[in-house]
Amino acid sequence: MSRCKRTSLPSRSRPGCSSAPRSDPVSAVVCIPARNEAERLPRLLRSLAAQEGISEAAPLRVVMLANNCDDGTPAIVRGLAGALPTLALRTIEAAIPAPDAHVGTARRMALEAGADWLAADGHADGILLTTDADAWVPPNWLAANRAALRAADVVGGRLVIDAEDAVPPALADLHARIERYWSGVRALEDLIDPPPHDPAPRHGDHTAASLALWADLYRAVGGLPALPCGEDNALVARLTRQGARLRHCPAVAVHVSARREGRVSGGMATEMARRADAVASGGSYELPEAAHWLALIERRAALRQVWRRGEAARRAACLGFGLPAEAVAEIEAAVAGGTCLNDIAYVERVHALLEAAAEPARFVPLDAAVADLERIARTLRAAA
């Protein structure tokens, strides 16, 4: 049984709580794990050096954590440092032993080093950003993240697939249809349970390719879980289960590699390979059916409503959804103790417990799922 963590957010992160205005620009550090990225990492560093609002007098802090590299990555980065005077670049070489030699450990080490750097300079409440060594960011990435964080606690960047070669028309069409699917899911959210802290237009990405959050909040939730895969989603889950406002700002974007052989099984490269294989074979590309998202969003909306109606309504709803009485009592104890402090935290905690016990979603062909999503949205709009 998952337990509600006895942790609370900094008061600045609590919706409805006032806080002193921060100076702008806020101190920030970009934290990058890298393993044998001698070819692609220089492109990322040059894009960071070209960020708006930084200068030789006010450089952008960057931590590069070289994880078990044997291709000269650290030396190449050190050689670039002098040519990129708008960056204050720290390179950390780590020989991480198995079984911990993976991106989760390396990203956590990079973020911890970044948070320590900010604290040592007197900016413990600065901004931590992370991205991938094979990505690159547009010149407004840092500024757009800073702007979005004025009304949020964590910001995810939109993934832009950056193909090195021309994308075959059939694959480009599949990319577009998949984006149409996820836009359909977000449309149902906007009709049923619109998040006030994440208004439309928004995207749906919050991966390690582009995450930004307050450093004091990162510390408050215990940092990034050192998982071999999915460490980014695990961190976001920690944040939202403590009530953090997650923003998918359309102005924040990152260009990600379209390569099909990546460092992590189940990561972006795995997805790119899946799409390419579907096109090459002429087979069906499948995603969860529309009914799955409709039921999930309606449940989350119901939970948000009972949050406002008090303990008795919350208990009845949770028991009605099938949550065990022990888990209901535990969540109510967290509410009473002030560690489940808002509707975001409440919905995310209950949702996580219910999803852990739920049957897997039924997958259907992509075009059928898109058609169903759009049909449901039309019905809801007509009813409204």
C-alpha cells in the first residue's frame, strides 16, 4: 500500500498562499546527465549558450554529469567551456557501479549538484532545469520557463521531434495523428475537468527532456527517484502528490532526437522505433481507447468536487470508487495533518492508488481512438 509522504511544499508553492515577489531574472542551473554523447552534447551546450537574458557578466550555470563515459565526452565539454563564455560550466565525471549506472542515478546526481551550487551561492530558492544530452533548445527556452514558473511549481516542455534526415511522409503523418490523439484527450480534460493552473492552449509533455522547477520544492519532495527508466515521471508524480501545480506551457519547447537506439529501454528512442516499425510493416499503431480517458477524467473531476465538500463526501466517494477503507483513512489523516494540502494533491494521491489496482487500458487502432475522442467531445459540447 502506498503511503502519503509526510512532506509539505514550501509555502510559496501552496495555491492561495501569498509570497514575496521574486527578483527577475531568477538564478537558475541546467542539469544534464550524459553518457557517451560526444557527438550531440556540443549542440546542446551551444544552444544553452545562446539563451536570451544571459551574458558573460551573468552566465547561465550548467552542470554536466558524465556517467561512465569512454568516448571523450568530458574532455570535449571542457574544451568547449572557453568558447562559450555565457555559460558557467561544471563537468562532473562519475564512475557509477552496476546496477546503478543508469540515467536515473546520473540525473539525480546532476540535479543534486545543481541544487547544491545554487544554495552555495545563496540561491536555494532558484530554478533547477534538466534536459537530455542529445536534445537542443531554442533561444527562448530559459526565459519561457522562468515566465511560466511565475504561476506554477513545475513546467514541462513540449517535445519537438528533430529528425536528422527527411521524415518519410507516412511517418510524418503518423506523428501528426498521434498528436491529434493527445490533443483529443486534452480537449476532454478541458470540457470535464479543466485545470486552472494549466489552461489551454497547452501540450501534454513533462519529460526529462525539458523540466523546470523550484530548487526548494525539489528538496522538499526528496529529489528525483534514481530509477533506470521513468525517473522523470516519478519526480513529477512526487511533486503533484504534494500539491504542486504542473504547467504545460506552449511557449516552452525542446528539440529531441528521433534516433531509434537510445540509452534507455522504454524511452523516446523506443517510441520512435515503435512508430517507424508500424509504418514499415504497415501494421496498426494502437493507443488506449477513448473510453479509458473519459472514465479517468470523469473520476478525477468527481474527486476534485468532493475535495471541496468535506471529509464525509470524500470518504463516501473513495469507498464508492473501490478504495480500501485503510487507504481512505490514511489519506484523510494526511488531509487533517496538512500534508495533503490542496485538491491537486488529493486527486493525484487517490488516483494513483486506484490506478495501481485497475485493469490495464484496452488499446485500439489509433484512428478509431481519435474518432471516438472527437465524437465524445462533440457530444459534450452539444450538451453544454
